[in-house]
Amino acid sequence: MDGSDQPRFKVPNVGGFDARKVYGVKSDGPQYVDYTKRQGRSADGQVFFLTGSAWLMGVVGGSMYGLQEGLRNSAGMSARLRMTTILNATGRRGSSYSTKLGSGMFVYTMTDMIVKEIPALVGIPLEINREYGQPLLSGFCAGALYKSLRGPRAAVIAGGIGAGLSLVFSQAQAVIFNK
């Protein structure tokens, strides 16, 4: 087949179309992206990234724990029954831990966004120390909200744990990314 039996499509003549005018480019030279002003992720991008990362860590960590649990509980069983026990334990722990870590991180990122943005949007002159105060407040709110249905005592304890984890997370992030 030489391709002569294929239909030919003709591109219509669009005339003197100049894309530079459409996109507002003022010069004929190359346009460069300025990388000196690094802004990081947007708020919704950070929510998706941190929630997905926490979920993935929960899957991996829970599956490793489930593997160890399955190996320990299946000692002395036949190979087929042992494999079933290991797979059940791995799936049960992996899905459980991933759900807990993913939803916890989602609640934390949303409360962190609220603590950062809402006072300025509402017009409340609230000054929070960005290095220590914001992570502590965000972590406390996230932990308390996460365990709020278990009662006030559990919510306060979870809030304290959340505040500590949030402070450690923010300080580690500052060291890793040189903020």
C-alpha cells in the first residue's frame, strides 16, 4: 500500500494569524520564566500532596505491620492457609492505617489553611507566630476535631498529640526545605 487510497485532509487557510497578539507577547525575542520567585505549592495542591503522601505512608506502614502480624499468626499452617492469613492481615492493616493517616492529614491541612487565611479574610487582626504558634494551633484543632466524637477528654488529648506532631512536622519541613 502506497497510501494513495487514504483520504487527504486539507487545513483551511487562516490568513495572517499571529499568536503573539492573542497571548499579549510584546517582543519578538524569547520569553523566559522567572524562577527566582519560588512560591511553592498552592493551598489546594498542598492539601492533595500531603493527604496523598500520608495515605501512601499508611498503606506501606500498615502493610508491613500486617505482614509481620500475618507471619507471626500463621506459623505451623499449610502454605495455602498461611498465604491467605498473610494477605488478610496485610490488607486489613494497610487499609486501616492509610485511612487514619490520610484523613488525619486532610483535617490537619484544612485547619492549617483556615488558621492561615481566615483571620485575614474576615478582617480579624490576629497575629500568630508563624514558626511555632500556627503549627501548634493547627495541630491542636486538627487533633481535637479528629477525636471530637469520643468526648471532650479524648479531644483534648488528641489535640495535644496533634499539636506536638504538627510542631515536629513543621520544624522538619523547615530543616528539609531550608525555609
